[in-house]
Amino acid sequence: MGYRSLKVTVKNRTGQKLVLKNYPLNHGKWSTKPVDINSAGECTWKAESKDGALIGVTGKISWESQETLGAFVISFDKPLGAGATKVDPSCPTGYKHELHGNTGGHHSSVTVIFSKI
């Protein structure tokens, strides 16, 4: 396991299937990759720092739907040092997001909920 990790559960309450489009990591490695999310489903993914690396985990994941314009996105940065972990969800107009959980410590775990307004 890497020195720093981020585990995210994404709950889809939009009423539509979210299709995974991109999931690049600028730094780190995937322990569990993100996937498509059914209309009332969820997925859990985990990214961690590479063994021996002196940098944390950063990346961006995006899902799209045939029924919306725009993407459901989660950008994240889990630095190696004392810097704060950032998890930044965004979604198209007409939808909202909630962020719950703990972003502190070496191993963080959060839940993001995407839903219709």
C-alpha cells in the first residue's frame, strides 16, 4: 500500500447511467479503478501514492450520460506532506453533489453523491 491513499465511493442518484469517460492520474497509481455507474448504483475506487514516491496522488475522473450536457467530475489532490487533501466534485446544471467523509490523515475515505435538483 502506498504512503498516502484516497478511497472514494460515488453514489449515483441522478436516475441515469453514468458512463466513465476519463480517469487520468497525474501522480500515483490505481488500487481499484473507477467504472460506469448504473442509474441507482454506486462504485468505489481507490488511488494511492506509488511505492517509494515522494509525491501524493492527484487526478480527475469524469462520467457522462446520454441524457445530460456536461460531465460529472471529481478532481482530487492528496499531497504527500502536510498539505490538505482536496476532493472537488462538480456536475452539470440541474444536478447537485454532496461530499461526506474524512480527508485528513494518510488514508482518506469520502463519499460523493450525485443527484438531480
